[in-house]
Amino acid sequence: MGSVVDELERILAPGQVDAGEVALRRYAVDQAPVIDFQLPLAVVFPESVADVQAVVRACAGTGVAIVARGAGTGVSGGAHATKNCIVLSLERMDRILALNPDDETAVVEPGVVNAVLNDAAAAHGLMYAPDPASFRTSTIGGNVATNAGGLRCAKYGVTRDSVLAVDVVLADGSLIHTGHQTFKGVAGYDLTGLFVGSEGTLGIVVGVTVRLKYLPRDVHTVAAFYPDFRQAAAGVLAVGRARVQPAIMELLDGGTLAQLDDIHGSDLTARGRSLLLIQTDGFGAAAEAQVVRDVLLAGGAAVTTEASEEAERLVELRRHSRGVEVDDEYRVGEDVAVPRSRLVDYVAALDAMASDHGVHLKVVAHAGDGNLHPTFWIDRTGGSVDAVALKRLHRVLDESITAALAMGGTITGEHGVGQYKLRWLGQEQPEPVREIQRRIKELFDPEGILNPGKAI
């Protein structure tokens, strides 16, 4: 299959195709555990829509697959290289093509970094609402591919709620535009919504039109410390019953607080064994924050009203609460969601599982929408693989998924299925639903060259 690489080198400019060992290994994986490590044939760096079309046409009919990639911050293996593929890195397509403050929209290439778009929007008093923890490095294209969420999901929704239109290169190299420039638009099937979250399996997104939101003039953060997770989760429901809509509503357990203290030198564990972090925004932020404080105090929390500097520090600590490690065979961060009313039940089930199987556990949650990120890990044994311990870890992972589904939950709230979660997809989606998805995939990608073995 070297002829495909030769063809790509011929049709693209020098420096746009890299088949060197360093690049192949660097771009072969994202941040998810690796099930079947494969090196791509080459890493290709398109710089225009025409480049992407040329690459797709060169691969079509050859059996060479295309794995599109943004910044590689995904944690479900959606950007892992597969056998006989090229990795198509869209990082060089990083221009903000238009930003219209009056329409409150922006048009961007897929390689634009989330934080860069936010900085540009902020100059006009606007913001791009989806804010995954990796917003400083993750790209809009990658966010679209996984329908990424983030801390502000409680109020502003996930990526799909902010995408108005997409430009997509299909598997035959043709280019289509779906969606509209307006906030409303219901003509025909919602193909834009279909592409968002499709993980590069239906087409390669080369342009995105997004809706911007108003940058809040006022932000208030309330930190509520509790002696245990159960009371903190009760605080989440109490705020909901008060009918206050926080922008951010995050829940951290004792294990997470201890790890943050170890990494950052903070003193969170001295203040409680569970932290509920709530942020209100907008012109009513102060009034809403006062309601939140009153509700949480009535529920027995130790509530602090933080100064802005401290508030930002707490939010930043939460953004990095998964720790500094990358997921691997010894450590796996999960991404399940359950109805908010089942948060306590689910975490209790997780604690029991971890204890029964001798596996370490810490939990953070986007409590506003019931999306939890439990992290399970086992101790390494002098660099060697402890097969028995690994079996325990995988048993806990399987049980955690089954428990979430039994409570009306889902196997992934925002990270995507990718390669890693395929083994559990059948538990959530019955075969008739999966068959419909396979037929959609075949319609868009009859040769199966777009990110095969992922998402469905």
C-alpha cells in the first residue's frame, strides 16, 4: 500500500505527508487505553478543504482507511489508528473564517482550538459555550466529532446545541454543506445533528458554523463542602428543586479531593470529604448564588463565598481533576451518565464494586446533568502486568456499565463510543437500532474507509 502514500506525497505539498517513525507513533493513538495498537501508513496534514478532498479521493477504492484527528485529546479511542490506514490530522486547518457579533455566530475550520475561538469571541462580549476540560488544546472539529460537553453543560448544553451548520467531505471526496446560518431551521432531516457525534465515521468535517452566547458580565461561585458524597448529591437535588439554573454544577468525591491536594498542594480535604462546586452567571448571578447558598446551608453544607481568584482556582482544579495520568491498561476513566436522582445510588454501587474487587476509585461528576467520570485503577507491580489484577479492573468496568444502564443511564455522556466502548454498546442499544445505524454508515461510506471499527 505504499503506492497510496506515494500518491499523497505527489498531490500534496512537501511537509504535508509524514511517514517517519516518530510521527507514526505520536499520531497512532489518542488518550484512551489501547486495545489493538496499529501504526498508520502515514500522517497527512491537509491545509485546505481541497487537500482533504484530494486525500479522500486518493484513498477511495484502495482499501486504505482514513482516521481523522484533531488534537488527540479524546479518551475513547476514536482517533486510534486502525490497520492499513492513514491518520488525517486537521490541526493545520486552524482559521476562524468569520465571526459576526450581530448574528452571534462564527465559522471556523476544524483545527481551531476551543480556547482560541473563545478568546476571539470574548473581544465582542461573546463566548463559545461548550467547554470540555481539554478546551485549551482540543479542537472544534474534535469537539464536533464526539459531541463534547464540559462544565457549562448544565446551562448551555453540549456541542450539538451550539452547531448550526457543517461542511463535510464525504467518502467519495465530494463536499456538502448542511444546516443554516439562522438559529431556527427545520427544513428536511437534521443532517447537521447526525454528523455531530458521528466520530468521523460518516464524513470529515472541514468547516463548522457555531452559535455564540453572551459572555456573562457577572459570575459567582459557591463552594459547599460536605462530610460525604450522599449529602453533596442531596444538595444537587435541593438546588434543582429551588429552580435555580447554575452554569456549572460539579461534584467531587473524597478521593478526588485528596489527589488534587497531592498534586496542587491545596487543602480541600481539610475542608470536607466531598465538594459541590456551583457557579451562577449573568446579571442575576448574585441573586441566584444567594439562593444556592441558602439552600445548601439548610442542607448542612459548609458553604463559602469565594473571591473571584479563589473561584477560578477551584474551577481550574476541577478541570484537572482527572489527574495528570493518561488512561492506560492500569487506569481507566469512565464517562457514564445516570438520572440525577440516582447519583447517590450509582456512586454507592461504584464504592461497593471497587471494594469487592480491590480496585481504587475516585469520582467527579457534572452533577447538573448526571454525567459522572469515575476513575478506576490498580497498582502497578514493578512494571510487570498483573493479569489477575487486570481481570479485577475489567470486571469492575463491566459492572459499572451494567449498573448505570440498570438505573436508566448511558455508557457515554460526552466522550463518545470510539473504539474502547464498543464492547458495551450492545447493552444500551438493541440490535434493530444498531442495524439502522449500520445502514446509515453504509449509505455515507459504502467502502467503509472512514474511521472503521469506531462508534457503531
